[in-house]
Amino acid sequence: MDIELLSFIKSSKQRIKILMAFHSSVTPSEVSRITGLSPSHVSRSLKEFSDKGIVKCNNPKNHIGKIYSLTEKGQEIKNVFEGERVADKYSK
């Protein structure tokens, strides 16, 4: 587990929302709709995620309708957050 990447995601509620919106391959518009965040914020965050190896763009040559999916690193980080949610649910 890359602690730097985990810290990067944990430092922003918006980043956590975006990461948790991934259930399969998604477009920025879908992530925006799921999270309630602005499309420009989502696009900026996905670019950061891509630069850090958390997501990959499956069709980078397209300017519209880009499709993103989690990388193995991204899935590992998402699994940590999902585990924390389950732990929080049962610790109350």
C-alpha cells in the first residue's frame, strides 16, 4: 500500500467521493452526477488521479466522453476506504 497516495486521497472529502464513485469504468460526467461535484472539479481531480497512477484513461485521445477506470493501486486504496466504512458501521 502506498501511504503517500492514501494520504493524498484522505486529505480531501471530494477526492474520497470521487474514488468511491468508481464501480466500473466511468466518465467524468457520471462521476459528477454521482458525487454532486462540478464537472470541472471532477475533471481536474481525475487528471491528478491519473498522474498519480490511481486511475487510467481508457481512451486518452478522445476530448469528449473519456472513460476512466481504477488501476490496481486505485482499487487497493478504494478497498481501504470500503474496509473503514464497514469497520465504522460495526463500531457504533
